[in-house]
Amino acid sequence: MTLLITGARGQVGRAVVERLHAAGLPVRAASARPAELTVPAGVETVELVLDRPETFAAALRGVRQVFLYPRPAGIHDLVEAAEAAGVEHVVLLSSSSVLAPGAESDPLASHSLTVERALADSALTTTFLRPDAFASNSLGWARSISHSLPVQLPYPDAHIAPIHPEDIADVAARALTGDSLTGRSLTLTGSESLTFREQLAVLADTLGRAIPVEHIGRAEAEQQMGRHMPAPMVGSLLDLWEGANHGPAAIGETTETLLGVPARTYRQWARENAAAFTDN
């Protein structure tokens, strides 16, 4: 029974491949660019391009379970191909944003919601993993911190419960190797609510130096962020952060509640990734 891991170049997909391989399970790692995959020796790699259905058959041959990244392009064709190939269970890396009001029209949520609905309408048993903000989103501050510049934020006191990507991989691996999570919809978070300012304080403590925070207006943030992402996505993110100003973030399911293992902390993530915030 082969397990197919899509998006295997991503931090979560790569970690899931490593866990399943270490457990001695037959794993196939898929990517639109399989030559760029870094996988353990003995792991099969395959091309899978969601808007190219001709890549589906080889990727799905002999597969019974799939770990799927949410990409709307070609999802209905992929679902049909998975059903025809005998796939029984899909674990989807979705997003907690699908639970927000207006998710259908929200650029952050709509692509995950489209994939969720395609799977829900299929004959496939599906487990939805809906993580909140990744701790690794903090890497967006790396350039400023490494150059000793202030981190400019429009909502420095917005609360989130950042989850360590390795925790997501642990939950995904359990969902693929047991039945306790099968068919469930899980909102995944870290175990603590932290504002952006508090996260930066943890990073400062980890690095042993001050990290100045500069509060900027929304218009300036829109201009800065618009250099790297589409305007609708910028607006969605800023709305999300503005709404998170009003109290601690809700704590959802964690590795503690699901697996009986303490959740990795944001401070642990900071220690593991400290080198990314230094000027090399």
C-alpha cells in the first residue's frame, strides 16, 4: 500500500515523507519538479502537476492514501483519477482560514475551500488538517532582523497561536498511519497565543540582542506587502491581523490533545532557526 505525498518539496510534505520512510512504509514523493526533491534513499519520486492530468496515472498507481497540498487547479480531475486508481483516504493540508466568514471570496481561504469541497463531494474518505499560522511565517522578518533594522508592523499586537511545522507533520503522519484521526476536520494550532510583538521578544531573547519594532500605518503596509503579493491577498492578511487585535488567539487541536505529545513551542522553533536571522 503506497502512500503518495504531494508537495514533497514543502517543509511539511518533506517532513511527512521522512516520518513515513523511517517507519518502513512505502512512500512515493510527488512534485511538479521531482528532480529538485531531496528525499531519503529508497524513496520513489514522481512528477505530479495538478493542471496536467496526464501526470496523474503514474503518480497514483498502487496508491491507497494521499497527503495533498491544496491546489484548486485540476482538483476535480485529480479526484476522479484518485477514485479510479483505488485511493481510499486523502489527508488534506488545508487552512483554518476556510472557517472564517466570507471564506468563499477570500483569496487566502478560497483555494483551500475549493479543494475541501471537491474532496467532500467525492467518494474518498478525507481528513482535513486546518493549521493556523505557521511559526515559520516569522522568516518574513529575517532580512530586517539580520540587518539590524526595525521590524515594521501595522498590527504588532495582533494575537496568533503559531504552530511548529513539525507538529503538523506529526499529525499528518498519524492520520496516514492510524485510524484515530480518519475523517475528522482538525483546526491545528500551537499551544500558546502570542502577539507579533511577543514573538519578536522571543526571537530577541534567542539571538541575545534587541529587535526594535516600528508601528506603521495600514497604507504603508499595503504598499510594502504589495511588492511581493497580489493586492487582494494583502488586504485579506491585513484584515485578519486587524481582527486579531482584540484578545488572545483561540487554541485549537495540538499534538498534546491529538497525539499525547507536548506541542513544540515558538521558542523551540526560534532556537532551531536562529541562523536565519543572522547576517551571514
